[in-house]
Amino acid sequence: MLSRIFSAVLYGVEAHPIDVEIDLSQGLPFLSIVGLPDLAVKESKDRLRSAIKNTGFHFPVKKITINLAPADLKKEGSAFDLPMAVGILAAEGVVSDHPLQDYLIVGELSLDGRIKEIKGGLPIAILAKRMGKRGVILPMKNGPEAAVVSGIDVMGVETLPQVVEYLNGKLDLQPIKTDINLLFAQQSVYQDDFSEVRGQTHAKRALEIAAAGGHNILMVGPPGSGKTMLAKRFPSILPAITFDESLEATQVHSIFGLLSNDHPLLVTRPFRSPHHTISDAGLIGGGQIPRPGEVSLAHNGVLFLDELPEFKRNVLEVMRQPLEEGKVTISRASASLTYPARFMLVAAMNPCPCGYFSDPTRNCVCTPMAIQRYRSKVSGPLLDRIDLHIEVPAVPFRDLTVEAQDESSEAIRKRVQVAREFQMTRYEKEGIRCNAQLRQRELKQYCEIDEASKKLVEMAMERLGLSARAYNRILKVSRSIADLDQRVQITKADISEAVQYRSLDRKPVL
């Protein structure tokens, strides 16, 4: 007897269809799995036998051949347990063949027949809809995230007998539903607020500009000046995440198994803050079987790198491609995969190794050579890709004790949202969302400046030794400053303010 089950495998951030073909024939009892399975798939032999027997079904004493097609695609993970078990029972005539063609089936089996949670429920549901399937059968715990996809039936199951009874029409299961509107109603709830940050008016202004244009930002200041505090509150002033952006970001989190039943969809922008001991594969992605890294987990959100010079040089340098292109391409001998990585970089660093260079209250003990060596850990090409460099000085005592309430995140976010809507309307036909994504052609079209502004930029480039990329960054930041005031024309004052945010630029040493 022969049966065929439709399943899926995760490859990159997407799911690919897999045909699970089961053949039962006469011969010595033996179970063989072919089709480039990894160790986890091969180990499913014992799980299948125990799960089928322990749930009261008869495990066939025959030669069983299971083929996972296409055979040239690497199969990994334990999500093939359930489709293989259903396929064996279908080949034995226990399960009706008719409904099997309507569903994608995934799930890991325990020895007593319970169905355990898997990774990637959302991409698999998206694949089922793209294939025109009626629905997907998957573990109950993965149901809420898969139910985000409309137009298909998401059947959450807990045991193997439950699946068999449903496919045979003896059990009436109701598709799982997820109320997306209710989830998005919670998106404005943030634990931290900008009103809690005392002083730092200049830093708050720079962060507002960065949020308005989607720019990267670097904060330089002594320990305790509030750099981390500001960074953690930065997502609270970003524009509300759209459903399409949320779906893109949730896919990446789904394949890592980071979603829960309470939060099956990311309704706030992701905020990732990896430790400085992270490897380049952990940050960018990679491995023998490539997996996304922290930059992809921060897609459509914020990546915060605290103590930037403490990160390994090779780790920082591999960020150049995602910062420039908004994606990561990882090439291996077997395949080349591309992951989304359009994030906003927020970085923080001390001005010197001891942290108190230019601090008015504490003396710096670092030598000029030590300071230069410390700052040179962050390369010029990387600094070029960071739009705003700002100094965050220590907060005076009088600012800490002031009774007046500082501006809230909600008030700042309203201005940022207006600026973003201004940009969305302007770039509607360009396929970009914000000023940070402007390409060379769009820069000439939307960032025209007058002669006085050109002379100011020319003088700044000569004195600071700015590169052509830094010049483009100044134009983009100027465009965002004008958008906050809802002005079409960039003024000399906008250019002047944008130049101030290039404090770390320096001429190369010849």
C-alpha cells in the first residue's frame, strides 16, 4: 500500500513543501527513511513505533519505506513525526485518504502519542495558503501563531488518535482563531517612557529625528549618563508597526520558537540587545545549516549594541551589508540564503577606556594613544553607515531633582508618526518607507538644497574630512528634520543641525 502526506520544512525564514511518501510492502520488518534526512529525522523511527503502539494502533510488521521529496533538499527537525505516523496508518487503511490532500501536516510525537510544539508554525501556515490548501494540522501550541494567516483552517491537535479521528470524520474540531484587532489594540503599551528620562534634551531631539527617518544612531557619553536608558525607551517613540511589517518580523521569531500563545504576533517593534561577546554567526546568522541572527530578529525593529568598541572587530564589520541593504545573504556550498534585516541600529559607547574623557566632574586617566586605540575599534566605514553621532553628557544634579514632568513618549511618537506619513505619501511610488532607505536617484529628487546650504556642506566636508557616504547621510537626516516640521524644502538650518550629528567623523591619518 502507498500513501502520500503533504508536509513542510523550514529553509531560511520560509517553509518549503515536502511530500511524505510511505510504501508498505512484504518483506522483513524494517523502516527506512530516505530523502536526505538529518539525525533528528532518522531518530524518528523509534518515536513512530512507540507512539503508534502506545495509542492503541497496530504498527505494521512489514517493510516500510518513507521518502521525503524532493530528495535533494536537506530535511531537519522533528516536525515530520506526525505526517509519517499518519502516512503509515493511511497506508494500512486506518486513515481515510480523501482529506489528506487538503492539509499540510506537521508535528513532533512523544512516545505516548502526544503532539509536541514545533518551530515555524507561522511560515508553514503561510505556505499552506500559498499552495491553496484547505488548512494545516499542527500542534495545539502552534495554533495561535498559525491562525494569524487568514483564509485557511488552522486545526490544533494534541494527540495522534485525535488526528486520526478528525481525518476519518469521527471528531469535529473547530479551527483556531486569533483576534488580530485585539492584539494590535495592545501595541501602544510600553513599560518604559521618555518622561522618566531627566535632562538630555539634545539626545532626545536626535532620537526623535532618528525615529522620524528610520536612521541609525550612536550615543557617546560617560557611564551613568543615560545612554542605555534612552535606548530602551527608543521603541516607544517609533511609529506603530503595520500588519505587513509585523508578519515579516513574526516569521523570523516563529522559526526560533520565540512566540507564545499570549503573544502569537509581534504587535510592537522588536528590540534586541545582544551581549558584546556574541559571535559573527550569532549576530548575522550562519551555521552548518544557516539560521538567522540577531539582525534578522530585529527586523522592522531596533538592534541595540551597548559598549560598541567591546564587540569583536570582525563581528562589527559583517554588519556593513545589512546596514546598507536591509538583508543578509549567507552562502554555503549547498545553498545561498537571504534573510530580512531591515533594522534601526542604536549603539552606545564611552568616549575613552575609563569613560570620563571630557567629563567636567571626573578626571580622565587615559593617554591620548589609549583613547585613539579605543575609538579606532569602531572603523570609519561602519561610522559612515551610522547617520547620527551624538554626545550624551552626564546629567547635572539640578536636572535629576526637577519636579517638572518631561515630554512623554506618546507626544513624541505623534510627531514621528506625522513625519512618517509625510514620507509614506512622498515615496508611495518608490517602494521605500522612510528617508533612511533613500537611494542615490531619490536623493537627487527629494533632497535638493540651495546654494547657501551647498556651501555649508562643502565647508563641513573639508573640515571634517567627510566621505561621500557621510554627505548622503547628512542629506537624509536633513530631510527628516524638515519632515518633522512638515516642510517640503530643506533649509540651511536643517543642514546645519544635521552636520552637528557627525561628531565622530575625522580625517583619515595619512
